[in-house]
Amino acid sequence: MMAAPKLGLVAIGQTPRVDVTSTMRSVLGDDVELLEEGVLDGLDAASVAALAPGRDDPFPLVSRLADGTQCCLDKHRLPPLLESRFHRVKERGAEVAVLLCTSVFEGLRFPPGLFVLEAGRVVDHWIAALARPDRVMGLMVPLPAQEAAVAAHYADLPLKGIRTASASPYGPAEAVARAAEGLRDVDFVVTHCMGFTTEHKRLIRAVCGRPVLQATGVLARTASELLGA
């Protein structure tokens, strides 16, 4: 009997990420072992606070703590912490691992023999495949401070326009629904954060009446292809 494939999940926050693994399981089934590692695992409140972004940070990152609350992080302080977690999932037996963040990190170094999927790059390519000059894309992000930067990231794609909205995936669902009201006139919506769940996807689709691309679902389906799940 073949051993179950092992997929490493490296989060920029703390684990367990039940919001992410629920989507992963719905795609991968129960035959894939999920190995979770979080950059903030084991850190106390003061250590987490030391990784917070500055007031003028143009694109603070948002993640989830183990208690379900939101935290904001300085992207530039995370690479060495991320790299150590990828080494850890490799040591635990993963052959494929995913970086659970839709922001793109440049220059990360991964352990030899570990096939890494970076969510930001995967989502970017799926979005590029949907871009057409007659389509308007909607982007749902966690923070208002992220809206301008994420729209600028896709400014060179052949799109008729880009609309943005923001609501934390770690807050009340009603806030996500209210934010989605501003995306009714788009052709498709992208939930641009790993924290947006399948339930959020369904909620946004119900409000907007438009197709919704969920970042976590995109990553899970790509990993499934690589694992043969």
C-alpha cells in the first residue's frame, strides 16, 4: 500500500489554519496528509508585535493567529522565517509545499528536493488567464490600505478596469457582504487573501451575481494536480 502524499502548508501567521485546511480538504480529499507550519508558531505577543508593519507601509500583510484573530505583518521581515518553515516541512516528509500568502516574495530560497507553490504567483497566472479587454475585475482584500497596491499590481493586464473592496476575512461575514456590494458591476471577483473561505466565496457570489475566483481554491487545485490527488 502506497503511503499518503504529504503536502506542506506554510502560513505567514499561526497554525492550525482551519479556514485554509477546510478548503484544501474539500479539493484534496482525505488521502493527502497536511503538514502545517506557521511563521508565528510559538511566538509570544511581544514577538508577534515586533513583526508589525510601520504606519506608512504601502502593503501590510494580514494573517490569522491561532485564536482566530487578525494580525498585520511587515512583509520584509518574513523571508528568513518563511525559509526556516519550508525546511521544517521538508524534514517532516513533504515533497510538495505551498506558501499561504497571495503577496509575491522575491528571492526566497527553498530546500533542495522540495517542490514549492507560491500562492501569489499561482493566483497571478490564473488571473492573467481570465484577463480580457472587455472584462472588469473585482478584487477583495482584507485592508483598505492594500487596495491601491493590489490594483497597481495588475495594472498591466489587458482589462477594461479594476475595482477593489476590502473586508477582513477574520471578522464578521456581514462586513464581507457589505464590501461585496461595491463589486456588483464587475465581470469576475478574486478573493485576494488566503483567509477568504469557500463560505466567503459563496457569499460574494450571492451578493454580486458574478463568478468568484477563491485564492485558496486555486492553490488547492494546483497542488492536487501535482500530487495526483
